[in-house]
Amino acid sequence: MLCFALYGKGGIGKSTTSANVALALAESGLKVMLVGCDPKADSTKLLRSGKTVETVLDLLRSHHRSALPLERMVTEGTGGVLLVEAGGPRPGVGCAGRGIIAAFEALKARRAFEIYRPDVVIFDVLGDVVCGGFAMPIREGWAKNVFIVTSGESMALYAASNIAEAVDTFAERGYAKLGGLVLNRRDVPEEREQVEAVAARLKTRIVGDLPRSELVQAADVRGEAVLVTAPESDMAESYRKLAQSILAICRENARAGLVGEGRKAFGIIPETESDFI
Ligand code: ADP
Ligand code: SF4
Ligand code: MG
């Protein structure tokens, strides 16, 4: 099982990218689980005809814990992708980061990863804030490979730098590795050059270059992924290409032995090396 997280500033395109990448991986024959880790809880809606799923934290709040079955937390979406939304704390109360971990623990306690046995788990994580909360999925060993979605806009690059710094802090302890930056274009001047310069400073690379496209918004209005509304388009191809680059990097890291902590977090004891793909 491979797991990676897409981090980035709010509104930068994490959820749109996550949903399309998830579907692209599912198309290539993998069993994929997409876990939304943003209090907005809209990460999975493009794979569910625009409808949201109940969040794990809401379910935990409204049920007696032991009476809450796993099937309520995991919904099958487009292309068979397994959808989960962690949810968020009540506004003004609690820590968003801790909430995400509580949701993950609830899944693990119900043996979600052993029962569904996804090949790939994708976490879609909000990374606006400079706090320990957003780094929790890394620190607790869930998000092993981190990719940061950014445009050439200064706020997006500022968030990207902060996230990269957090990953770096934990990389020393072998918790996670920065896989690279995903350029999601806003068409600002010299955008590629700006993002390349930041990538060089962060000692990383651009792993995907997504054009700004009206097809993305048109698909958003329909509550669908671009791979569904325009499967033959160049935009759909860009998402497929990105999905394969991310997969290749995660496999490379897995071979280099960077998956140990993730295994512990998920509560899975691998039978063979191929369990890590
Ligand atoms: P986040 O999850 O980072 O908050 P979203 O994925 O919800 O961001 O995207 C925010 C908005 O940007 C959505 O309306 C989405 O349709 C749009 N968007 C994302 N990527 C692109 C793109 N490559 N081209 C055009 N619009 C995009
Ligand atoms: Fe919010 Fe971050 Fe503080 Fe948690 S650590 S309460 S996520 S600001
Ligand atoms: Mg989102």
C-alpha cells in the first residue's frame, strides 16, 4: 500500500487535483482510497456527483463509538474510488489537526485498511496555517510522501515553502519525504520560472504541470471530475500524467525503505514486499 498527501494553500486546487488523480489511478487498475482532511469536507464530492459524504468526526459525534460501523465512514464513489472525509472540529473548539488524527484512528480501529486493502491512499490536506495541526498526518506517520500543489502566486508559494519546511523537520526522523511540487497554473507572468526557482530553493522538483482550463470549472459545476466530463481532453491527460509521476516517486521511495512508519500508522503488517507495490 502506498500513501501520499497533496498539501497546499486553500483554494489552490488540491481537491480537484486529488479527485482526478484518484480516478486516473483507479483507471489504471489500482484500488484507491481518497481521504479528505480539510474541515471544508468537499474533497470527495467530485467523485460523488457533487454530493458530500458524512464526515468521520460528525459520525463520531453523533453515535456511540462502538456502535458506529466502518461502512458508514467509507463510501464508494466514481470508478470504485473509496471516499472518506475526516471532517473538522466545531468552529472555535478543538484542533483541526487532532481531529484528523482522531478520524484516522477511528478508521484504523475498525481495520479499514486491512478490510478494504487499498493499493493507494491519498490524503488531501489543507496547509494554509503555520501550526503543528496541519503537519499531524506527517508527524503521526500517515502521509509518507508529500506533494505540494502551488501556482506561481506569492501566497501559494509562501504556503508551499512552509509546508516543505515542516516536511523537512520530520524527514530527518524518517517520517515523510517531499515528493515535489505540482504546478496548478493561474497564468501569472513567468509562472513556471517562479515555481522552478522555489523548487530549486527547496531542493525539490516540479512533478506535474497542470494548465488552467475552463474544463475544470465546467466539470466542477457538474460535480464531476474532468476525467468523467472530458475523458479525451488534454486536461484529463495532464491529470493522468501527474498520477503516473506521483506513483513512480512513491514506488521509488517505498523501494528506498521510506514506508516503515506509514505501515505502523495504518496498523498493517505486510505479508510480502509486494504489499508496498
Ligand atoms: P482546494 O481543495 O485547494 O481548496 P479546489 O480543488 O476546491 O481547491 O479548487 C478551487 C477552485 O479552483 C475550484 O473552483 C476548481 O474548479 C478551480 N480549479 C482548480 N484547478 C484548476 C485548473 N487547473 N484550472 C481551472 N480551475 C481550476
Ligand atoms: Fe488549529 Fe493548528 Fe492550533 Fe490545531 S494547532 S488548533 S489546527 S491552529
Ligand atoms: Mg479542498
